[in-house]
Amino acid sequence: MESYKSECSSCGATYFWTGYKTGLGKTEAQLVQMRRDETVCRQCGVGGLKTTLDRESPAGRDLDDALGSLMKSFFGDKGGGP
């Protein structure tokens, strides 16, 4: 699962939600719903919704932190700086 932030340019709604990270192993109906959730505003029903990864809400930060911890457990702390 992944946390998302969606913003609608039509009605101005901004909301956070959790959805599938990928479409792997999903049924066709689940894929259709996944694409709708990412592109159609649940407030006004207009298409063109801008959806990005959520790094703002508590749930989004928690998932981000958990993924970072998991990656460190597999690959160690590589640093990556100069």
C-alpha cells in the first residue's frame, strides 16, 4: 500500500488516501478503480486530478519512514553524500 495526496484544480479539494502501490496481482476491476482513484476527484467527480505520493500527512510520513527503515535493513546506510 502507498499513501497519496490528491489535488483537484476544478473544486480545490485536497485529500489524502491510501491505495495500491502497484497493479501487480490486481484484478481488472481493482485496476479500473485504482486508475479512477488517481485521476477523478472524489469530491466533484471531475477528471484531471493531480495525485502524488503523500509525504505530508502523519500516515504518509509513517509509511515513508517504514520504507526507509526496511531499505536500510536490506542495504545498510550507504550515505550517498560527498
